[in-house]
Amino acid sequence: MICRRVFFFSITVAFLTLGLCAQERSATHPTRGFQISGTVVNASGGQPLARIEVSIASVEGRVPLHTITADDGYFSFTGLSSGKYALSARGRGFPDQAYEQHELFSTAVVVGPGLDSENLVFRIKPGVRISGTITDEANEPVPDALVWLFRKSFSEGAQSTHMATQARTDDRGQYSFRSLPEGTYFIAVTATPWYAQVGGGFAVRRGYRAQTTPEEQTTSQNTNLDVTYPITYFPGVTESQEATSITAHAGDRVTADLQLTAVPAYSIRVLYPDAKHTGYLEVNQRVFNLTLPVAGSSTGGNVTTINNVPAGHYVFKFRPDTSSESGRELEMDIAGNTEIDASVLQTADVSVAGTIHPVAATSLPQPMFIVFLNRQSNDDLMAEVSSKGEFEFHYGFLSPGDYEVQLGNPHGFVVYSMSATGAKVFGRTLHLSGPGSVHVEVLVSKGTGQVDGIVLRDKKPVAAAMVLLVPQDFQHNLSLVRRDQSDSDGTFTLPRVVPGAYTVVAIQDGWNLQWADPNALKPYLAHGTPVVMEGTRDYHVTVQLQ
């Protein structure tokens, strides 16, 4: 895992995180009497900001310090030892943010002889607020609707849409998301009509009535009430590709109202061959590049029924229990009441097992997990590694495709190399081509090196540059890519580097570059700095800004 030096806005978490980062930094010789000072200004207009809390935390793990800006936005920390400090700020209307923050990276302020750390301009952005009202066909408020907020942004060298947060509407049908970073957002809503018949009963609005009345039981036989709301996206469409994005700039207050329309609800019956079968059946829909659950049911006996399902395209996933990450996946369209033969949910696509071996003669720490990441489907599957290094993905929820192999809870270990029978291996990527059994042998190593250095432009240090350490054939070795953001003195650190050939590049304003695309990164690699990592050596390089 890359050490990401953004200030984590919880003082306790920041203290622990920065203490871990300190282990990967070169040691400094403390000298008393240095200062970090400057002015906090509104990034949107440039005006100084009073009453903003500013914090610093040394990467050497000392106790964080805090201060409040004066009326002219000025802040200062005096009597500091030489070293590197993470700087963050927050205030009314301004969410927590780090100095020169990009994604999960920031620029540390370096203090020491000959370094200017007393004239900082800390530009912070006011938060975004998105709020609105959810109503039904009669323009009545829909309480207790689940509102999903998705954000489109760059992450790990590619643009993607991910879930940012969620909220429930109140009894007035209103929701609100506050203190958001500026960006591009989408809204989706799931809810059930208060009058809807669900599974032969009458679903009443939460908080209104505890149980059905005899009259309602009679009404429940009316198929006109067998309805539900499909997932609905702003401004009122039911397909994610038709959703309208909300572009919110720092300080914006956006209103996004949405009306839901009920549609017929159907039932899905899953038939099992015997009554001894148990497990968990999950019904999902693809929302942007994610798979989100819309219904789920524990199974027992030979029939499982899931109600309240609108027409649409669904992904069915069967798991042996609620804690299992693996299972069998089936995609199909639902256009009416449907029966599914459970045998198609119980047969594995690809059965995968394997063994992990440490490069050096040492035992594997516990617990340890192996992770298979499919970037196309966004599946992130995990299996526990035994004390003997053995693992297996039960129920074989591994559809054909390319999987990056990584370690979870690695205790400092990284994947060194791997081989497989029944599948092809490209670097640290496993290609599964079809049904069958696959056995994977994974070598892991704890002895890794470090690359640090300085970013220069016209022989002068450059702060806030994106620094990338790129392995050969990086498309199949994305887990070996290391990133950092240069600090105020232009320095950077890239830890846990596995032996091999690499290129280091420093890119100005590279945070929106789709560097996971080889064509986008190729021009920069041609002018990068080559590094050949051998053993556990530490390398120091000078990189020219591009």
C-alpha cells in the first residue's frame, strides 16, 4: 500500500498514519527554532479567511499542533524542529483539506536551514452543498427514501464514477449533502411506495402504522398495488446512462429535486433441488461502473422468493453465507414474474485455489488475505490465506477476465512473482479464459527497496508535482506503480519497491492525467529517469519536471 500523506482530518488517525509514514522517510537531525507561517485564503476569491483551524503534524510522529487564523488569515507555528510537517485546515463552510491536496496526496512543508517555510499561501476551497426533495406521482413527499450520491473523478490514473455517500429523506421528503468537495456528481434514489403490496401483504409508510388492517388485507389482493419504484436518477430517468450530471464548483449550493413514478413489481422464485440447501441470494443492479444490491434473502428449504422487483437487467449472486465474498453470478433481464433453476447459481465459472510462498525462509504472518481485482467489472474478491500459505475461492465466483493479484493485510509483504496452471499469467495479472480449475503459485517478498529524490525545473526544486514510479509492462503490473507528491523542497519518497526495471516521471498538473492508459503516459516515459532496483537498496534520483 502506498503511503499517502494527506492529513486524515481525525487528529488521532492523522497521528497514527503520519507515524507510520515516518518509518519510510529518511531521518532528519532536529534543530530548534524554525517556523511555519502564512495566510489562509479562499481559493475561490483569494480573500483572507479568519477563524480557520490550522493544524500541523510532524511525519516523525510528534504530537499535532493547532492554531486559529487571525482576522487577516495569518497563522504561525514557532519553535519547530527541522523536518517535514503535514499541514491541514478546516472551518465553517470549509471541509477538512490538506495543503496542496490532490486525491489522497498532499505537499508536506519542510523546515530547516535555508528553507522558506514562513510565507505560505494556503488556498482552501469552500464546501459544496447538494440538497433537494423527493416526491411521488401526486407530488407528495417520499419519506425514508435512500438517496445515493455518486462522484465522477480521477483515481489511480483513470476516470471513474464511485459512490461518495448516501442519505435518507426526512418526513418532508428532503435530503441534504453538505461539505462536499467540488466536482461532478450523480444522484440515484431507491424507495418503496407507502401503499405498495409486498409479498401478499400491505407495506405501510414507516412510522405511520405498525400492521395492516382487515380492510388493507382485502386491498392487498388488488394487483394495482403490486408496484414499486425503480432506481431513479436525477433528473427523473431510470437508466444510469441517461442520468444528468451535476457539476458543482467550490461554494455552490445546488438544488436537485426528483419525482418517482411507480411501476409494476414482480416476484422472483429460485428453486433448489433439495430442502437442505442454505445460503444467501443477492439481487444487484449495475449502477454506473458499480454493482449495488437492491434486494437480498437468506435461503432455506427448496424455494426462495424475492418480491418487489421492477423490470430491468439484474445480476444475481449466490453466496454460501452472508460473510462470504465469493459466489456464483448470473445476469438476466426481468420482465415479469420469473423462476430460476438454482443449479445455474451453484456451478462455478472458474474454481481457483493456490499457495503463497515467501521468497525468504520465513513464515507468513496471520491474518493475511489474497485479493483478486477486476478493474473492468470493479469486482474486488478476497480469500483468506492459511498459516500454510494455502487459499481457495469457494463457490468459484470468478468469471472469465483479467485479475490483478494483490495482498490484503500484507504485513509489509508484496507480490514478487507468480505462475499458474489452467490460466495465463502476465506479470501480476491472472487471465481466466473459461470454466475449469486453476491453481496459482504466488511468491511474496518483504525485503523491498525505496526510491527517493527531488523534482527540478531549471535547476530549482518544484513542489506539488505528481511523481510516478512505473514498472515495465505496467499494464499487467499496476500494483507495482508507486506515486507521491513532491514536498515544499521538491523531495519525494516512493517506498516498497519490488526489484525490477522502472522509470520515474514528474508531471506538472498531472492529477487529471489518465496515466493508466499507456498512450497517455508514453510521452512522459520517454523523458523519464530510469531506475533498476536490485535487492533492498535505496536509490536517490533527480527527476526533471515535465
